[in-house]
Amino acid sequence: MLNVPPQAFPAPSSQQRVAAGGRAKVPLKPGRSLMDWIRLTKSGRDLTGLKGRLIEVTEDELAKHNKKEDCWICIRGFVYNVTPYMEYHPGGEDELMKAAGADGTDLFDQVHRWVNYESMLKECLVGRMAVKPIAAPKGMLPEKKVLGASARDLTPSYDWFQTDSLITIVIYTKQKDMNAELVIVDCQDKRLRGEIIVDDHSYLVEVDLDHAVQEDMAVNIAEKVGKVEFILKKKDNIHWKMLGQALESHNTFIKRTERGLFYRQCKLVSKTEVTHDTKLLCLMLPRSTHLCVPIGQHVYLKQTIAGTDVVKPYTPVLPFLPLDFKEPPRHDGAHLYLMIKIYSCGLFTQALDHLQIGDYISVSNPEGNFKKSQVQTSEDLFLLAAGTGFTPMVKLLNFALTEVGCLRTVRLIFFNKTEDDILWRNQLEQLALKDERFEVQFILSQPTKDWVGKQGKISSSLLSECVKRSRKDSKVLICICGPTPFTEQGVQYLKDLGYSQEEIHTFTA
Ligand code: FAD
Ligand code: NAP
């Protein structure tokens, strides 16, 4: 059992109260944390009122359960009695009530597609919809998108061929600027899953292979012509009659947001201290996985805590900052580095902290809305980070200083409580000495009396002092990341100072 005092959280600023992405934050009553909910689901109480029976629910029946004290919601064809969950919902009762007695799939996907509701609400399952729901159930064979004549021509296609020892699957993406970040491949046992990202769409090859293959696999990308090859080594040099059995989502081209999150098991290979409460975790991807997390994107980690799957987002960093320009840090493709603050009352981070070297954890495909081109066209880059909100800035800094020629100023304004909380302070100071374009400013909200640097919190006056165009009309990009209220206030102050929405990027899940 986890050692979590039930009354201690969610604390006022906990992620369980403060929803990411600027959504409503609702103070939950004491004893209504995620851990409390997990406890309730394990208590053996009948949470559906159906004494364990599963029923077929008609639309008329669903519609009747539309009150706070009797609320059913349909998600992907399954109906849940969410009445007992009301007080535990981090987004508040009113958000849940928006889908009361109706199909809440679209609303759910818009707000938190990544939350593992199947596990979280399993004790609330009433049954299936008797008639076809409005949104296609997850896992059913999705229809191929009919996109209109010109768009349909852009649907990727695949082919395969073999030699005595190799199987090559070729994907014609019909996309010119293919790169490694747009290709995610996993081959576990005989199951091959290859995803190609084309703008906001995803093409999938998903097959149960006819025969076993070896663990190591190569991915070749012909960037200019948009051809991607997965080269698999046969375990036995026999002739394959077919590639294998197509799985449910094989050969589909759908919106990325409609694709379920895919997880693979990664091994924890090292855990090093960054500060008194923050650690750098190095996770090793399986040999048969090809995955590069783009700048500004996060992955979801999934752990089973007291029998319930809990999912939280984390933004991969580099193992260190680009101090040696001869050899800038590069992602070697095999490891993911995560800088994670361990909260003393944190449900997820406490469980993470208990992982031992050699243990495995589930890691999802990357997600996020940052585009490199936003930096490539900028002359002045400002990074406003609070606490671990520094994590998306790491790869961004590396990219800006090593690959973007037109940047004149790169300034990190880093908000922390105390000096001891500053992440990679030495590296940042060294980087500022090495690269004259880069400046770092530390601002402490709870400094000791010895602190001679700036102190305070994010404010309009502070931003007007620290964020300035290097020339009257220079192109500027301001990236902000930290606790949601910090980010929201920052955006508001910047807008008040005359910066446009296009000049501001916030990192959210
Ligand atoms: P919870 O159980 O949610 O909270 C329990 C306790 O933790 C609270 O009582 C409180 O004491 C403390 N706590 C939690 N959140 C806060 C907070 N914001 N401020 C103060 N106290 C808090 N975190 C990282 O460490 N590294 C990352 O790279 C990272 N990337 C993220 C990327 C995205 C897109 C988002 C939305 C969040 C990211 N986070 C990151 C935060 C992370 O997802 C979790 O919210 C965090 O690890 C807390 O999880 P928990 O379950 O341990 O805490
Ligand atoms: P923290 O140490 O609690 O706070 C860092 C600094 O921000 C402190 O100076 C703190 O001042 C200030 N601050 C906190 N809340 C504030 C608010 N409401 N308004 C103004 N200033 C505020 O931060 P942390 O524990 O590391 O948390 C980092 C946050 O970043 C988490 O919420 C995490 O979810 C988020 N994050 C998001 C992403 C992403 O990509 N979206 C990535 C990583 C992290 P005080 O003295 O007032 O506390």
C-alpha cells in the first residue's frame, strides 16, 4: 500500500486540482484525491447500483440519467455511472455534467484523451450502448477517412518484400519532408506497429507477423521522396507466404487525436540527483522501438498504482546542456531522459521514486503542439520557466543555439522558490559564458537574505523589464511553462504589454 496521507492532498496547487491547458481548476474537498477514489473503487461498494450486472443501455435510458445524483455518461460505446465520481473529478462536477445522459466521447477527447478512464472508472461500468454510439468505439476498425479527392490522394500506402534473411516493409508517405521524428515503430514479439505522422494525421501499419523476427530492426527514411522502410531480420531463413494478419487499425489514415495512445515498456537504467527533490531518470527504449521525441513534446508515463492505471505527462530533456559545441548533445535514439520533481505527497512521483534500476515503466508515443518553425523564423527567443517548467526549454535551447542561425538573443527567465531549487544552475551559467547570445536570469520567490539576484513572482513590471525586442520590429517568440496559473498570468501580462498570440507559445498536455 502506498504511504499517502488521505487528507494531505490534493494540495492547492496539485495537478489534481489544477488542470493543464488553462481549464477550470476546482478545489476538491479533502478526502477526494485520486488515491481516495482508488480506495473507494477497491472498497467493494456497488458503484453502479446494478449489483455487478452489466446491461445494454438504450439512448432513451441513457438520457434519463442526466442529474448530478444520477448521472450516466457514454464514452466510446460504454456507459458509466459517474455519480459516485462527481466529487473526485479534478475538472469539477459541472464539467462532468456537460455530458450527463449523453455521449461524452468528443468532450472527453478534447479535454483529456490521455486519461485512462477504462481503468479509473471500471467499477462504474453500467454496460454497452444497445445501439451504435455517435463516436466509433475505440478498438473497432476505424473507417478510412474520406477526405475529398485531393486529400485522398495523399493517403500513404505500403508494400513489402523479402530476401532470404530480411523482410522490408516500404511506406510511401507521399510527404516530402519526412524525418525520424515522424516515424514511430515498435516490434514486440510478432506484433509490428509502425506509425507515420503526416501533419495532424497518422498512418498505421499494424500486423501480427507471419513468423518471428529478431529484436534489432532498422528504419530507413528517404527524406526527399518520403519513402520509409522498416527492415526486419527473419529469425529463421524461411520463405514467408504473407506478411501476417492485419490488426484492427492496420492501413488506416486518421486524425492523430483519434488514435489511442500506444505504450511500450522501457527499462530504468539510471537515476541521478539534480536537486534535493528532482531527479534525472534515464529510460532505455526496447531495441525494437524507433522513437524520437520532438522538441516541446511530452510523453505519458503509465503506472499501475493500487490496481488502477495512472497516467501523467513528462517532457523529455537531454542528458546535459550544449556546452561543448563540437559535440552537441544528441538523442541517441535508445534513451529517454526525464527530469522529474518528486513531491512528498505526489501519487505518481512517489511511485516513480520507488522504481529500482532495471524496473520497467510504460512510455507512450509523444504528443504536443510545438513547431520548430516557430523558432526558425525568430530573432529573439524568450523562455519563461517556473520550476520543472524548465524541461521543455532544454531541447529548445539546444536547438536554438546549435541550429538556428538568425537568433540574436536567447534569454531564459527562470522562476524558482529558492536557490536550492534551481535546476542545472551551473550548466546554465556556463552556457551563458560560452555563448554571448544566451542570457539567464534567476528570479526567486522565497530567497534567503543572502540572495543578491532578482526576487519576486511573475508580474507585468518584471516582464516589461526582462522581455524586450532587440530591435524595434524584431521577430520574437516567447515560450512559457510552469504551474498553470503561472502560465496563464504570464500570457495575460505579455498580451497587456503588446505581444500577440502568435508570439507566445505555452506548453500544455
Ligand atoms: P499529485 O498527486 O498530482 O500531487 C500531489 C502533491 O504533489 C500535492 O499535494 C503537492 O504537494 C504536489 N504537487 C503536485 N503538483 C504540484 C505543483 N504543480 N506545484 C506544487 N506542488 C505540486 N513534471 C516534472 O517533474 N517533469 C516534467 O518533465 C513534467 N512535464 C510535464 C509536461 C506536461 C505537458 C504537464 C501537463 C505536466 C508535466 N509535469 C512534469 C507534471 C507531472 O505531469 C505531474 O503533474 C507531477 O509529476 C505531479 O504528479 P504527482 O501525481 O506526483 O502529484
Ligand atoms: P514550484 O517549485 O512550485 O514553483 C516554481 C516557481 O513558480 C516559484 O517561484 C513559485 O512561487 C512560482 N509559482 C508557483 N505557482 C505560481 C502561481 N500560481 N503564480 C505565480 N507564480 C507561481 O514549481 P514546480 O513544483 O516545479 O511545478 C512546475 C509546474 O510546471 C508543474 O505544475 C508542472 O505540471 C508544470 N510543467 C508543465 C510542463 C508542460 O509542458 N506543460 C512541463 C513541465 C512542468 P511560489 O513561491 O509562490 O510558490
